[in-house]
Amino acid sequence: MKGIISICLAMMSVAFLRGQGQSPRPQLKSPEVSADRRVTFRLWAPEAQKVSVQYLPLVSSSTFKSVLTKDDTGIWSVTTRPMEPDIYPYVLVVDGVMIPDPANPLVMTGVAGEIASIVHVPGPASLSWEVNNVPHGSVVHHFYHSDLIGDDRDFYVYTPPLYDPVSNTKYPVLYLLHGLGSNASGWITALHANVILDNLIAQGKAKRMVVLTPLAYGFANPANGVIGRTSDRKKEFDMLTASILSEVMPIIEKTYRVATDRESRAIAGFSSGGAQSFYIGLNHLDKFAYVAGFSNALLTYPSPLQAVGSRALPPGQSYPPLDPGVFANVFPRLDAKSASQLRLLWISCGMEDRLIGHNRQFRDWLQAKSIQFKYLETPGEHTVMVWRRNLIDLAQALFRDKN
């Protein structure tokens, strides 16, 4: 999300606190979701000249792009059309400055401290991201120092309901990698991975598993700048691979009751995290039997990884095809024989995502090599709403032969 949400306390003060010390700020409810699923956003900013609700590039351009109007008391507001039940990220734009909604405590954060607000449009209990009256697992935030990468890092661990740290039960592990600009918390705060697993496990649709969401950058101190840190993207991927396999994985296997065989490990991610999951998983088939990627920013890095990020293009433009040799360079040992070890190779992408051409190229390359995989195209763009549904589908396909 770096470069998408430009925010700091000084900016916020200038944008919507300037000139407002003369009178107390009114108590506002924002966002307010009505029974018919219309959403009203409000902001008190009497000195502002223009306020809008802005979609993020991770959200469909048709979702939020509404101009607020100001009343005589300095309160800006707008009410949307009825929205589909889901969880949507947004920001307010006040005289050109993007800020989170100050009346809304629900937020998602980026690696450099950016903040976006979240609005939950409730739906039926059958939606797997809705919090239901089922047994809940736990989420624990861990910190460690990476000697390989050279910084202090974090990760989150979800343990399923009734997890017993002293029992003999060993759980399979799903490693979930976030996309560019996000951080280790993204799968929990923005995508509700823990809620999804709670519901699927309660319904008997998913196996009880441990889920780990690490910080997915292969260079030190990503908060100082995500993009353009090095010109060697392959080195970044290699460093992240080494850190996950030789630093994070041993911590998990020492701390939690998890199985350590390859058929008890899965790795998946969205956007750049999808590319990293393929890079790590398909080049280390001795470690992972399940490999998946959602809306993959497929190896879009300079040769041998050609890179483009989904938000790098002007609106309306699509990415040019990848170099035909990129996949062979990145996966030199992958063929039908080696891939036969996989329990599942999963590729999914939104049909309106500008990365879909690259994902189709990867599909075609796998087909040409007679490698078995599952390929899905679903409605949607490069959005958290798409990835949330991808996780719901994937979780039900993992570790089916495990207890």
C-alpha cells in the first residue's frame, strides 16, 4: 500500500484539523451501514474545500469513488448505493490528502505505517468471513531477529480451536504470504483468515491447521521503502526463501505442535506473495506438498524475474506478455516428474485483474510441460475481496488426508 496512502500525523492535522480548534468536534458515526446495505460516510472538516471517499487500487474502481457534500455545520457526508456483503478498505481524501476515517476504529496497516479504514457490510452467517457463534482459534504475534536479512521481523500464528500445546496431536501448517506494501498482519486484519478458518473448521469443511503469516520481504527494514530497494529481485526472493526455511520454520516447529513432513506443509499468497509462494514452494518440493497463488504478480521482476506491480500501470492499460523463457529460468528443475510430488498446485486470478494475462501464460507453460494443477478464474479485480474467497476455496482443499 506504500504510495497509495500518503499519511502522517502532520498531514492529518493540516487536512482536517486546521482551523477547527475554535469549536468542539461533533461526535459522528462513520461509516454507518443501513439495513438495506447502503453505507454513509461522514467527516467533520469545516475548513476543507473538497472531500471524497476513495477506493484503493486493491479495490474495484466501481466500489468507492464518491464525493462528499458539506452541510452548514461543516459535516461532510455521502451515502452509497446498496453494497454486497463484504469487508472493504477505503480512505478519505481531504483536499488531496489521503487519511483514514477518524471516526472508524477498524483499520488495516501497510509495512511503512500507512493506514486504511475498513467498512464491514454484514451478510448472512453462511459467509465464511462473518464472525459466528463457533469455537474460535487464537492468533499470537511473534517477533524475531533475522540474522540472514539483518533486521527485526514479526509473524502471526493462528492455532485452531481446541489446540492443545501439550497433546501428541501434530497439525499441518499453512504459510500465507502477503502482497507488496502489506505486512504480516494483512491476512488477519484485512482478509480475516482466522475467522474464515474458524468457520470452515466448525463446518467440517477444512482440516484443523496452524496458519503462519510472516513478513514477506527479502530485504532489511522494508518500512523505509518497499519499492526499488535493490535492483536484484532474485536476490530478494532468495533471501526471503532462506529466512522462511531456516529461521521462521524452525521457530514454528519448535514452538508449536506441528507436523514436519512435506505433506503437512502448504504455502500460498496473494499478488507478490503469490509469486513468492511459487518461487519458494516449486523450488523446494522437499518442503511443501501444497503450493498456491492468488492474483499472482507472476515473477514480474527484472530478468530472470520480470517485474511489474499491479499498481504500476496507468488506468486502462494491461501488462505486456512475459518473456516466454521466464518460467524456465525461475523454475529450472520443475517438470512433470518433479511436480508429481505435489498434492496440489493452485493458480487463481480475478477475470478483471490486469495480471490475468501473466497467470494465463503460467497456466499454458505448465500445460505444455504436462504438469498437473488447478486453475480458477473468478469475477473481480486485484482486490482483497477476491483473495478472501480464494482462501475459502483453498483451505477446503488442503490436507484432506490428515486427521
